[in-house]
Amino acid sequence: MQELLNNPAVQGGLAPFAAALAVAFALFSFRLAGLAVAAALGTAVYLIGGFAFPPVSAQQKILLISLAVPVLGVIVDLAFKPTRAAGPVLGLVFGLLVLWVGWNVLRQKEAAAAFAAGAGVVALVAWLTAACFALRDDPVRAGAAALTLGLGIGVSALLSASGSYAQYAASAGAGAGAFLLVQMLLGRTIQAGATFALSAGVACGLLAAGASLGSQLPWYAAAALALVPVATLLPLPRSGVWLQAIVASAYGGIVGAAACLLSWPVVQQRLGL
Amino acid sequence: MKKFALGAIALALPLAAAAAPESYTIDPNHTYAYFEVEHLGVSLQRGRFERTSGKFTLDHAAKSGSVELSVETASVSSGDNVKGNRPRTLDDHLKTADFFNVAEFPRMSFKSTGVKFAGDNPSEIAGQLTLLGVTKPFTLKVDRWVCKDNPMSKKPMCGGNASASLKRTEFGMKYGVPAIGDEVRLWVSIEGYRD
């Protein structure tokens, strides 16, 4: 059993998916199925052992924030009715938080390079947080965006050298996949809300930013990943949650796959990147 | 009486000078930190860091000393550094957040807190190792130590070899355990010239 749990694919994929599926099934009637992403990420953190308090590294800070954000999401869902400004404001807050996350890396760069890298990751996290938050009332699109975003970041991170970022991002994707699968099995949508959308957007944004800052995820691959939530806005079939989920995931998957290709050295050489 | 005091001081001065701690600067071309870790329970894989700097002091009379070493983690070298069409080399991977996280923690350092002597030579150096932003007590066992003049330049030098082991997970390097072993064996080859 322990050997199975030590397998990276189990740690970052299968076990988080199973935990997320259990949480989504148990809590969808309480409108809290969005906690699936947190359950998946928490499972990966437990199995990989990357959590530390107080956090020392950027990755540890990312995991701390990502595991705390669902609480904020639940509070937003239960106590607030978010206005149109909520997404951009939350995006800005978490975007600026990435400066704390990446401070150790940024302070060692030349001023111009630090500014460029800092501005880039702030924009990335702000955008992904706001873009995912905007999908909170559309559970199929939100689920598909988070699924393909998590898997896209995971594969891109793996190709650009970081196995641990790959595992954590894949686990977030697995959690979103479980959330989507519950809807497909029920044949109807379940609430995503801020609980799901904020958890997924912040976790994916921070993990992409961390892989970009601390490892070698190219900026153009990160930029492509930022388009995943937009891709899921393309038209979907009018009925059938199964079909909608598959089509929305295909939209996001195509963009996510493009980001993965951009992380592959052979493609980078061909494109002169 | 005054003459006697002056004479005593004059006699004591060279002794005092001889007993003073001698300061040495590390020769980066002959000072390297090596490591060894188990891979998939099969082989022991080795690597080293190409750039190390630092200083040490020795006081043979008082049998005391100190060591400060700083290792550039980005200089890690496993021998696998030609990428070709692969997404990454082993060196690339060792530099990421999975292992030495060089973008965030470009140095690991060792600062001694006490040096034990066996006879005229240091035998054990206790201190604090800082790796990945985590500082833990760490003891180097001195396996060999020689002080002499460089045969060519005639400059006074000291050097030797020391070894230790650590559990990488205690420093937050948890990726791949247990497939990639937790216990890391370390060796340091060190040479320094007197300042």
C-alpha cells in the first residue's frame, strides 16, 4: 500500500481525484462540492509532504494560500453576493500576494528583470483568479476550465523541469475533474460558486506563477495557459451536461495542450523561442 | 626591574604571535562539496558543487578553530548536462524547486560553532548547516588534515577531507522520497591558503 502511495501519479492524480470525488458527492447537496479542489490539493500535500508552517519556500507559501482560500470562498458564498467588481478586486489581491510568494526569487534579480518577472506573475495570478471567479455561476465551464488549467500547468511544469509543481497542479486539475464528473453522473449542474472558482483560480494561478518564477516554465507557455478559461467560454451544446462538460473540456484542453507543446524543447527550437 | 620586564615582553611576543589564530582563505579550485544519494533503491548516484568559497581559522596551540563555507547551489553538477531533445537534464532538475531550488536559495552555507582536535589536527567540526532556508545542527567528521607549505609557491596552506550525512527531508527537500533516498552522504575536499 505504501509503495502505491509513494507513486507520483497516485500522489498527484489518482488519490487526489478519489478524495475530491468523495467530497463532491458528500457535499453537493450542501452546495459545497466546490471544496473538491481543496480536498484534492490537500490530499496531494499530505502524500507528498510539502506543507510547512511557517512557510519558507515559494512552493510552501503557495500551498498555504491555496489551502486557506477555500475558506474565503465558502464565506463569500454564504455571506456575500459578489458584485461585478469582486473578481477584479480578488484578482488584484491574490496577484499582489504573489509578490510575497516570489520575494526570495525576485530580490535576487536585477531591478529590471525583477520588475518584469514580478509584473508578469502578478498579471498572471490576477487574471486567472478573476477569470475563474467569473465562471462561478457556470459550473460546467468552471469545472472544465479548472480541469484543463490544472492538467495544462501540470504537464507544462513537468516538461519544464519541476515534478513537484507538476504534481500539485495535476492534483488541482484532478479535483476539478471530480467536480465535473459528479455533474456528469448526476446529469445536472451543481453549485460551483466562489468556493470552487476561487480555490481553482488562485491555486492554478499561484502554481503557474511558482513554476514560472522558481523553475523554468516559459512565460509564453504561462501566457497560453492564461487563455484556458477564455477558451471554455466558446459556445456549448444547449443540453446534456455530459456533452457540455466534454466540449468545454475539449476547448480548454486544446489551449492547455498548446501550452504544453510550448514547454517542449523540440517545439521551442522549431519556433525559435 | 624595568629592563627585566621589557626583556620578558620581548621574549613573550613571538610566542603570542605563534599562538594567535591563523586565518585561511579557501582555494575554490581545490575545494568541492560532493554528495551521494540512493536512486530507486538500486545505485548510489553522485554529484558535486563546482563553486565553494569561505574561510577558516586554526589555532593549533589553543586547539581551536572556525570554518565558514558557502556553496553556490546553481553550480550543482551530476555529469548529465547535455539536454539534446530531452525536456531537461538531471542538472536542470536538481536546480528546480524539487531539489536545490537555486532560484530561491542560491547558496547553502555552513558555519562552525566548535572544532574538536585529536592531537594537533581538527577531528570534528560542529556547526549549523543552512540549506533551502532551513538551518540545522550539522557535524563534519574530519577524515584527513594536513598543514604544510605549497611545494611550488611555498605559501603556507592547510587542507583535508571531511564527511557527514544528513536527511534531506529535514531541510524541506521532500521530492521523490523514498524512490530517491532521504539520506544524503556529503564529502568536502578543502584547501586554503594562509592570509
